[in-house]
Amino acid sequence: MKKSVFGILLMMEGLFVLSALLVSLYYFVTEGEDDWWSLALTAVICFGVGGVSKLMVRQDKDTRMSRADSFLIVALSWVVFSAIGMIPYIAYLRLDPASAFFEAMSGFTTTGATVLSGLDTMPHGILFWRALTQWMGGLGIVVFSFALIPVYDLKNSNIFSAEVTGLGLDKLRPKIGSTARRLLIIYIILTGMCATAYWLGPMNFYDALCHSLTTIATGGFSTHDQSIAYFDSSYIEWTASAFMLAASVNFSLYYYLSVRRPKVMFRNEEMLVFFGIVIFSITFFVGLFYYAPVLPGSEQTIPQQGWETVRTAVFHVSTIISSTGFAGKYCDYVAWGGVFSMLTVAIMAIGACAGSTGGGIKVVRIIVCAKSVMKEFLLQLHPRAVKHIKVSGIVVEDARVRRALAFIFIYIIMVIAGMLVFGLLGLDAETSIGSCISMLSNVGPGTGSAGPTSNFMHVHPIGKCIMSFYMLVGRLEIYTVLFLFMPSFWTDRK
């Protein structure tokens, strides 16, 4: 039955490849671009492998799965999607396997780190496929399958919860399929609104569509090397900032807003703290732009005083905290100086809200851990006191508190381990720590030689593979992937 599920998911990926193929064929007819065959090959492999997996597996009457099976299916699905999704990069762009897999995994995990340059001259079909991988990854291919395919094989809450981390299953609808469809509708509406807003500005329809796919997915892939800066438009930067922040909010809150229960949304503590962090960070960056010392020779990378400074601060904070990673007119925080880089990395680590398309540790975990620390201080002074940790007025179970603390601990350990490995592979300390946090938080740009004005092509192939693994761990929020490396996990499945 597990192979049957893989078959369904691969055929779902094939449908998206077909849509990219249609775009490619349109530009083949109108402009003579010749990338269609690489996408056609990818579609054939998707449907071929998926169809064989689905048809050749005898259906069991018992379609239930253990939690361990669900973790395995979800984690392997992302690897398989990336392995097939990299085919156009190898076949048409002639990338080596490590670079191609890095690019595909960066797309599906909505990280946005890239090894590519010369995007302005690349075929439209390939660029559209890059954008589609991020749009699929933003909500999750499993969620798309739950929402669109009425097959009982996938109606398993363990699979759903293994991928849609941070979002309770009782948030929207009592049935998993209804929940997935509601999420998908919200996702499509936000994407359509974003595309329309971009199109009303200086973007053409193609650019507006591609950038809306990657904005709502908080992925950051662009159709131009200069990213958002290519359009040289304050309107585009303000619009992108608004939608990046909108995509950073728990999607279940939009459901409550749609059913006329706005109080649930505006009383959500995580959302309020998130926007508090955003406002504080913007204010801090504006102050730095005015008063922080500028590195010699970097004066042209700093915005001029006035509204340009405010716009740059808003865009920079929005693109980093949402884990999108777009580059605006002024984006080189590495050239701005060490204090800018440190604050940027801190925002990367915090990330967006749980249940959003954004990455990072997630604000709700920061809240829980901060309240846990305050609780310990209180208990030191008053050992007999009874103090519960509450978020949005709801008591957080001790098990969830321990899970949040363990998550942050593992996050820190992985950053330290990654720094050591990348250091052995020749990267400097600044590049290593920025890359680790960027990959785990699915942001994209890092620091040092992997900053916002460069890419990751120079990284050793082994380093690209490790970074790809970090992207996957960050997208599935650590536990789903790391469970697979525990001996007890495989023992329990037998």
C-alpha cells in the first residue's frame, strides 16, 4: 500500500510538470525556446514510475498506517520529488547531479537558495517549473493530494500531520480531506490576489504569475538574476512585503476570518507577537541605516535617508522573517556591516508563524520557550507555586513544552555540526553559520560568500548534498526526518 501511495503522489507531481510543459510549448511556438523536451521527459518518468507503483501493487483491505510509516512516506516523498524534479536541470541546463538536486530540493522545500545564474536568458518553461516546485512545496504535495484526489489510500491523519507541522488537525474541518481542500482554496486565493497585484504594477503576466507562486510559498525563486530589484519599483517592493507577511500567518486563521470569526484571528497570540517582532525589527533596521557605521566602499549599498530607508527596512525584514529571500533594490546586508548580518541571521532563525508557508523555528516555539524560562524563574522563587504555560489563553501541555525546547536544542546542535562540516569543506565561519541557519530555516541567502548577491555554485558537491539534507530537515521541522535515523524507528516498524 505504501508503494501505491508513492504512485499517487508521483502522478500528482506529473500533473504539475504537464502545466510547466504547456508553458514551454507556448514559448516554443511563439519564441522558439527548446526546453520542452526536458519537461516532457520528466512528465513521462513521473507518470511511468507513478503508474507502475500504483497499478502493480496489490491493494490491501487494511489501509491504515502506523505513525512510523507516515513519517517514512512523507520524508522519502520529498527526496523522490526532488530527484525527479531535477531532471530538467540535468537534461537541459547540464548541471551536475549534486547541483541539480540542490536546486530541486531548494524549490520543493521553498528555501530559494540557488546555484543558477543567467536567469534572464533561460527558457520560460524551466523558470516556470522552478516557481511551481516552490508553490507545491509551500503547501505540500501531500496536502495537494489530499485535496484533489478522492482516494482512500491517502486519508490518513498521520501522513497529514507529519507534513503539515505546527497546524492542529482540528483547526478547520473535522475531516482531513476537507481540511486540505480548505487550505488549498485559501492558498489559491492568496496566490491569485498576489498575481493580480503584481500585474497591476510593472510586471508582465508571466513574471506576475511566477513571482506570486514563489511569494505566497515564501520561496523566493525569481525569473531574473536581480530578483525583485530587477523591476526597480517601490510599488513591487511594498506589494511583495505585504504578501510575504500575509503568507507568514497561520493559514487556519484565514479560515476563521472567512467564516466571520475575526476575533479568533486578532486574539491569536502568536500572530500578535510575530507582528511585534516585525515592527521592532523594522524600527531597529531604520535606526541602523541612520546611525550604524558603514563599511568603507559600501556607501552605495545603503538606502538614502527618508522613505527609501523605511521601504528597504520593511522589505528586508519581510523577506527574511518570512523565509522568502527575495532581493530588493538594497539587499546586500553582508556589505552593510556585521551588526546588520547578525540581526538578519537572528530573524532567519526565528522565522514565521506555525501553520504558514514560512520557515524557521517558528514564533509559537519562541513564545513557549520564553514562558517556560519565566516559569522556571518563578518556581525558583516560589517552589510551591502552580504555574501553567498558556498561549492565546490555552494551556500548553507539558509534552508540547518539552517538544518545543527539544526542537530548539536540536536546531542549535545541527547549526554547530553543520558549521564544523562546512568548515572542513573550505567555507569560512561566516559563510558556514549563515548557510546552516539559512538552510534549516528555508530562507535562501546566507552570509559571507553565500550572501544575497551571490549563489551556492562554489560550494563543494558534498556540501551541496548536506545543505539539501538541511533544507529537508528544516521543511519537515526536524522530527519527521531525524526519526528515520533512530534504530528504534525501524524496530517499531517490523
